[in-house]
Amino acid sequence: MRLGRMVHGGLCLAHDEQGATMLVEGGIPGEDVEISVRYRKGSTSFAEVVRVVEPSPHRVTPPCPYVPKCGGCQLQHVAYSHQVELKRDIVLDALHRQHIEHPAPRMYAVDDPWRYRIRGEFHVIAGTESTPPALGFNRARSWRPIAVDDCLIHHPRITTALPALRKLLNSSATNALGTLHLTVGEEGQELLIHAKPTKGLASGALDGGLDLPEGGRVSTTSTTLRWRGMTFRVTPDAFIQVNWAQMDVLYQCVIDALGGHAGLRVVDAYAGIGVLASYLAVDAREVVCIESNRGAAQLGVLNARVNDVAERMHFVLSPVEDALPRVGAAEMADVVILDPPRAGCSGRVTGWLALAGPERVVYVSCDPATLARDLHTLVASGPYRVDLLDIVDMFPQTYHVETVVQLTRTQAASDAEAPEPSGTR
């Protein structure tokens, strides 16, 4: 079977002898392979490669011994330079299907596609009479975990701590402990450890710290991350970009797409703990941060104070679909930044922007399909055009990709026609 293009999720499109659609795991576009069908859903079959008859020139041997059993990485069998090309093609295909006109994309790969994750959640695997407790990840297409001794995409502060963490499990109620949530902070020297549920970890188990290599230390409440001379407090449940180094590239794309923000009123929707907002607030007249998570908003307020921008940075604790029209009606924003979760924006958000949005919108997306859907409202049937398209690889070895789109309004808000309603998502 000849494999066609790759789709979001790392699966290759193919067709059987009757022309039925198949989505194949473990392949590369253009390869001839033998497959095994795992299951069917409607008219689509889901399969996996069992033998490569004619390999792609981009095929490599995965360096991780847990591939393909572990479900964390989907693209380790693809040379990194080609991974980036495949992600570009997936984004462009999604935009094409929604009839989105755009300029040529700018691509941003990473310098080192390994050891980049500063956060990870490890499942606890209870020991038996013959085996000690272990840590690992869910198997591919399964909720059953696989034990690992290392993970090539996680920061060394995390992976070198695994032996000490396994010893910790021996003294804890591992039957009650589900996961250990780990975050690297303080310039790579601190490991923030959070047990889920907290009662699963023996009381006082971390009071004496852990025997971490190279002077590493443990925190159980919060840690500090630094970016461009600024300091940010982070808790285990606060969303952060797990590739902190490549975040600098992503946020520079956003800053470039703003086209200058000094003296402007910026609305940062889905603002999180205020990392980008704090940086923008140094020069902006005002940055209004909309965030629905109370804990993240509280951290954002703290981070604004820590970085001396609290006078120009304000948080609105509310869902974006409720707050954005309110904030915009109170005083028109000069620019709006959208950075929604994978589900994309509510139809109320894109609908309001199409009717009353500012001259410029910068959309940061982690899902090509929902990005294209939202741009259909804003661009294909709305008053904006795409002036910049940046594709940033934040997550090498996986199918995930980030996109930054600069949108410029081409007609006045009062002249804009109402878009077709797209519903609340």
C-alpha cells in the first residue's frame, strides 16, 4: 500500500483496493508498506505499519527504546528536518480546505529536538512481589502505562531524578498514588514535584528533599522561571509552555505580528499566568489579560507585581467569550491576541471580532483544524486578511505544532457583514 499525505495526529492517509479511506500509524508519505487494520470507525479504517516495503529516504531508526509502545512520540521514525516539513504541509492543507488565502509561511525549527520538555506527568506503576514500583507513560492507544527509565524529550533534571523518585515510591502508598507531576524551574536546578492525589504520597516524604544529581533541589509548592530578564512564579497546575527555550521563538513571532505595541491598548485573551503580557506591558499603554482560571489569574497578578508592570497590566477573571465584548465595548483595543486551547475559539469570540474587532488580531494556535475553522469566520467569510503566517515547531518528535497568524482588518467594523454563526465550542 502506498501512503499519501500525513494528517494532524501523525497518521498517513491511504486507500484500500475498494477505495475506502485508511489512516495509517507509523508511516511516512510516499512509502510502500504492509499494514494491519486495528479497528474501523464508520467508513474509515485505522491501521498501523507492520512492514516497510519501500522506505522513505526520510525514515530513521527511533533512538528511544520505548517506541512504538509508548504513546508519547509519534514521529521519531522521521528525520527531524522532514518532521518540520510535514507539519508545515499539515497546517497549509488545513487552511486550504477552509479556503484561507495566506502568504508563504515562515518556518521555525528547534536547534536541538531532544531534552526540551521542562514539564511532564509520570504515571505510577505499583510494584508486585517480584518488581518494585515504577514510573512511566501510557502506552500508545491505551490507558495501561509502560515503565520507562529515561525519556529523550524530557529535560535532564527530570530524567536524572527518576531513580530517586522510584525509591520514594517504595515508602509511599503507591496503590493510591496515580501520577507524579514534575516541573523544572530555577535555571534547571529545582524540581517542582506534585503528587496526584496528594494523599498518595507519604506524609513528609519530601521534607528532606531527594538525592538529586548535580546539586538539584526539590520544591512542592511553586518554582521560578525566567524569560528575557523577567521572573515568573509557577505552580504545578498553572499552564506553561513546556518547551521554554522555543517559547522565546514563538513569542517573538507574536511580537513581530503585533507590528509594534508601544503605547497601545493590548487585549491578551487566554492570558494564562501573564508571561507574554508582562513583557508587552513594559511598553504598552495597557495590557488587559482575560483568563478564566482563577489560579492562573492570581499568579498573573503576582507576576505583574514581581516584574513592576502591575500599573499597566490588568486581569479580567472570566471566560473570553463573556469578557472580550465587554472589554472591547469599554474602550476599543488596538490589538487582540488570541491563544486558545486546542478546541479553538468559541463562535461568540470569532463572531464578535468579525463584527467589532480591532484593526489587528494575532492568533496563536496549537491545532491546525480549529485554527482553520476559526479563520473561516474571520477571513474566508469575514473582514480580515492573513498578512503573516509563522509555523513554529515547539514539540519535536510529536505531531503537535504551533501557528502564529497576523490578521489585518480590511473593512471598518461598522461596514462588516455578520458572519454565519459557527456555534459555541
